[in-house]
Amino acid sequence: MAQNRLMGIIALLNIMAQLKHLFFAMALLASQLHGIARTNLDLGFPASATPYDPYMTPVKRVLTHLTNEQNTMDRVRFLMHEGRSFRYSFTNPYVAATPDVTASTRSGDCKAKALWLADQLNDQSVRFVIGKARRTSQMSHAWLLWQHDNRWWILDCTNNWDPIAADRVSSSQYIPYYSFAKNGEYRHQATALLVAQTGTVTASRSMIAQR
């Protein structure tokens, strides 16, 4: 009986050792998959022009003057909460209201709120993005991409109170078409869908703003 008990203990220890190796392998796989997700983050590639350029004067004016102010995550959350509290107001379907107008009226649509937030952050890593909040959305949306601690974050104070890690969102959410930065503009992979759907890439009322 003692021998059987000893054999049972040995078998249990072997199983525990195997489980330990299995858990380690699973943790390693999860880490690798996370790394792949981050590598596949679509940051686009430089574009010489975009269909939105005629309407981007306020956006480019703000982005051009951004410096290298360091923002903490707490400050970004505070600003997002302020912008989220602004009343949603859809005005010009093509051109974003300037940050001073948005601040004084405490209202604006997605592009106005995003531009106001970019101005408040004053961080030259910021990108102003035009795309789809959800793949099924009928209208396009505007938000910011912001780099912090070697990671990109989605800042959408029209719909959210807090930053969202860009490498954690579903492939059916926050799909960028074009983005604008201090150092230039970018075209993203999803623009191929626009060409497939419409035969050409043009800016229209339905592609400018969404709550």
C-alpha cells in the first residue's frame, strides 16, 4: 500500500511538472500574439495628398504648431473627460471648427472635438485620423492617435471618456483611412475598401463626421 501511495505521489508530481511547462508555453504564446498585434497596428504610409486636403486647413494649422509637450496619462484622461462633456453639435460638414470656437461654445462634432484635444495636448506625436469607428458605420469619424510610452492610444472624446490602447481594439473598430500629423499625412490600408466600394476615393458629407 505504501508503494502504491508513493507511485501515486510521483505520478502527481509528473503531472504538475507537465502542467507547469504547459502554462509557460501558453504564456509565451500569448506574449508572442500580443507582439504580433502591436506589429500589425496600421500606421499607414506617407501620402503626397488626400481627398480631404481642401478641408484640412484648421487641422493642419493646429498640427503644424504642436511642440513636444509631455503629457501624463492622467492629464490626457482629464482632457478627454472635458471634451466628452462638450455638447455634440454638428455644424460645417467639411471643415472642423477651430479649438477656440469649440472651447468657447463647449460644443462640437467629432472632428472639432478631436482638433480641440490635439491643441490641448500640444504633443507632436499626435495624429488626426479620419476613418470608421465601426466597420458597419454609415458615416466616417474623426479621432486622435497619440503615442505614449512606446505605445499608440486612440483618443476619441466624442464617444469615450478614456484612452484606448490601439493594439487592443478589434479589427472591426477604429479603422483609419487617412491621418494627419505635424510631419505630413498618411494613407492607411482601409482606403482600398473605399476604392472597391465606390471606384474612387472622394470626400463626401457621409465621410466627414459622425457622433
